[in-house]
Amino acid sequence: MPKRLLAQIKAHEKRASAGLFTDMELKALLEPRISELEARIEQAVAADGTLVETAGILRSIPGGGPVACVMLIADPSSGPYPQNRPQL
């Protein structure tokens, strides 16, 4: 199971909303879909040299993992990226 999903489940358990994520069928349904989306995002970044360079810089920041990196790249308000970048 992806680390992000596990972290979200643990956070919900602490907030007493664990009932939302106790259904193993729901977890089984979401896990492959999340993995597919993460792979598609990685492919979109890898297809653009500028994004590869930007992602490398962002990932070099301590604590800057792949999710935070892509979120910053995808958010137009986070910086001056090329106008023709792929939509993530």
C-alpha cells in the first residue's frame, strides 16, 4: 500500500474517523487506482526535460518528496513554469 495512503489512514484513525477507511474492499479498490495515477504523473514529468530538471531540484530539498514536488509543479501559482507544460 502506498505510504501516502497509509499515512492518511493513520491520521484519520487519530481523528476518530477511522470508520471511513476500515473497509478492506475500499482499500483494495483505491490502491491500484492511486498507483496508476502516480505512474501517469511520473510519465508526464519524465516526458518534459524542463519538468525533469525542476523535479530534480525540488526533490533535492530535504523533505521534498515526489508528491510535494508534483504538487508544486502542477500549481500555476507556485512559480514561473513554461505555459505549454503538460497538464498533470
